[in-house]
Amino acid sequence: MTFTLRTALPTGPICTRRAGEAWSTVKSGERDVMGRQTSPTLVTLGRLVRTYRDASGILQKDLANRLGYSDGWLSNLETGQLRPRSEQVASIEENLNLPRGALMAVYDQLDNESLPGWFRPWLEEERRAALVRSFEVALVPGLLQTDEYARALLQGDEAAVAARMDRQSIRHRETPPALHFVLDEAVFYRERGGAKAMYDQLMALADSPSPRLTIQVVRSAVNPRSLGAFTIATVDGNDVAYVETAVRGIVTSGRDDLAILSEAWESIKANAMPQNESIEFIRRTAEERWT
């Protein structure tokens, strides 16, 4: 994708030149104040925010106040040390009176750095889905993970953690997709990030159900599918599935694949505990195992 920075600028050629400099001076391999590898795209985004803010004559503390965040939060964003959520970027565009997409066009490129190539096609299907049915045998699904749990899984990669949290925005839409999860009980016994992270994650799961989101637990002893997590999404009336393998995830819309997975889903769900019993089990496991 080619970005035309000139049209996004609120003022004239001086500001255009500054935005171009903000874009061109980013080098791969720079490190943040903690010595971690930085994201060139994230650094670019931060520098553009600062360039546009300066051009608008708005002080950092004033923009942070408008956004409802601290000076430190905005400072970290402008220096490429913090990945904002998509709605926060949209709010910055609005408060700086930028054309829609002036910053989001750059923000959208972050997925190319933090998501493996084979996962991106599935992310598009997930965003468009009206119904998602997900089975997990080893980990809490990404759409339900807390920051700390995700951080442990992703080995502290903050850009990847932010991308995972951003995926969860589909749960908070005005009309979210119907989300149905069945988790093998083994998910709740595998430590990720320490006892507190596990306790917080399980309690967050227990608080998650809503009219559009259900969670059930299947006992390992009666689980008819002990290997291989999968998700089936319904998009525009058609099903597409994501299946995890030992090497990578596979996106498939093959009729035979979907028939097998749909049958597996029904079998797993039939052996799962009802939601009220599942939530009680999750809370009890949090208290007994992770406190």
C-alpha cells in the first residue's frame, strides 16, 4: 500500500515535509528505552502523531487531556513505545481534525509486523463473522485472553499483545457476533504467567458470558477430541474454519473439512457441562488452584 501523507496534513508544505521526515527517518533495528526491539511502523505512527499535534499547535498535555489519558501515555505513543488500540487512533484523528484514515492507514500496517502471514486471512474472516464457534484444548482463546495471560504466551512482545487485545474489539461492537466457546478443562490447569495471571484470567472468563457470548467446559475424560483446537466462523451465511496444527494454522472452507469440524463441534458441545456449571467450575478452579 502507498501512503499519501500530503493529503492528510492539516496545514501546508512545511507540515507535509515534516510528516515525510517522520516517515523516512525510521530505521529497522532501533530499540526503545528498555532495550527492546522497536516496531518501525509503531515509531512512524508515533512520530506522525507528534508532527500533526505540533502542526495543530496543541500541547502534549492538552491532547492527552482531550483523549482522557495521561501525559505519559501519549508520550509513550509518540515515541513508539506503546501500541494504541484502533479506537484510540481514531480519537486522535478526530481531536487533531485530521482526515479520516490519516493515521489509521499506518496503524493498519502493524498487523503485518505482529501477526504471522498464515493468520491474517483468518483475522479478516473473524472480523466479518456473524457467528463464531471455538473449541480449545490447551489455551484460553485469543478473543478471551487478558493482557497478562497474552503477554506470557507472546513472551512479552508488546506489539503482539496489543494486536491480540485489538482483536477483542469485535466483542464490544454495537451488534457483536454471537460467540460460543467450549474449553477443555486442561486449559485451566496449564500455568501461563504465574498464579496471579492465571487467577485473573479465569475470573475474567467467569465474568465474560452475555447474551451474545457463551462459555462451556468439557471434562478431559469425556472430551471426544483431545487434540487440535479449531474455530468455525459464519460469514455472509457461509462457514469457514481455522484449524491449528503443530506447525501453523490453516484456514479452510472445504466442504469435507467443514463437515468433519461441524460434527466434532456438536459432539464436544454435547459432552460439555452447561454454562452455569461451567462458570462455577472455572471460579472454583481459580480459587482452589491459583490462590
